[in-house]
Amino acid sequence: MPGYSIFWVPALSVESFEQACTEIVRELGIQNSSGNENAMEMVHRHLSSETGGQWLFIRDNADDMDLLFGGADVSSGVYKYLPMADNGVILLTSRSREVAVSFAQKNIIELQNMTVHEATELFENIVIKDLRSDEEATKKLLKELTSLPLAITQAAAYINSTKISTSRYLEMYGTENERIQLLSRHFPDATRYREMQDAVAFTWLISFENTKRHDPDAIHCWSLYLALSRREYHDPFFRR
């Protein structure tokens, strides 16, 4: 979108939204007009004004109705901080149709699952050529991963970093999958995303086990940060 400023803001928590707004304030040099505005209010005011220019505001992973619109206390939702202006566009991504319809009414676009061809193309574009196995092994792996882009990219990243073949990764899936199913029983999910979440959980677990073997200190660091925030992780924390 030529001429547009693009702002990509996560919807994982109020804290992540405020942190993203703080970065926007810093990048744009927005001034605190009243002296007591928070970052969310400052971004809302600036982008809602004519001086905000043309913009695209992406509210990513907005799956929580209460987080977006508030619960019993409507004022607790972040919806009121979303900028509104004729020269701006808000794009909200969500796995929840309820959230999507509540926000955009009929103006929604539903993304379909990737086709086998699309999933194969994504996988082969990421994985190092020498690590690719036969076509049949790739098809089996993508089927196990339900052609989910996140699971595919996670699996491909692991294959590249460990230099194992696709066939070997598929073998690991077979030996670890039972453990994933057991773990999933503790987190019942009645939505249609259950199967997809299991695939992502598996690829994450393989990477986690590899890290635990080669860098146990990193696991201790993750455990500590999980106690501090259950929703997201900031890179600066790990760089220090």
C-alpha cells in the first residue's frame, strides 16, 4: 500500500498492545499533549487526527472477545483505543468467527486451509535442498502437520538447524505423537482447531526437547519467564 504507514500490533494481551503502542509513540515521536496520556491513548489520538496520515493498523491474533471488547466492564477492552479515521484502515485477524463478526459485521474474509500443492511449495521453499527426502515422505509429513503454515515453518526450521532429513523428522513424529496426545488430554478443546493445535504442539515439543539436551540453561530461562508472563515473550529479555 504505497503512501501508507503500516502498524502491526499483537492482540495477545493488554500489555502486549500497550507495549506495541509505546514503540509506535517512540518511532513517530508522538507528544503527550495533556501530560497524563498513556501510550494507547496517544496512538489513538494521533492516528485518529488528520496529522496521522494514511495508515493500515493490523490487530493480529484477536481471538479473545473480553480482551477486545471487555467483559462485564466494557471499559476494560482495548477496542476503545483502536484509531478511527477516514484515512485509515484496520485489519483484524482472528480464529474466532464471533470476534470477527462482532468487529467487522459482514466485512470479513475467511481464509481456507492450504492445499497440498501450497503446503508442499511452502515446505520446499524453506527447507535446505540437500535435506529434502523423497516426495512420499514430504507428503506424509505435511499430512501429519495438517498443512498448517505455522507447523510447517516450525518443522522446516528444525530440519534446517539440526540437518536431519524429512524422513528422519517423520520418524520422530511417529515416536513423539503419543506423548502429544497425552498432553492434549489436559487441555480439552471443542473447537475445530484442536487437530491443528496438536500439530503445532508437536513441532514445538521436538524443538523444546532438542534445546533441553543442548542448552539446559535456556530451559531454566523459559521456565522463569513463563512465571512472569503466560502470553508472550520479548526478545530483549533473552538478549540480556
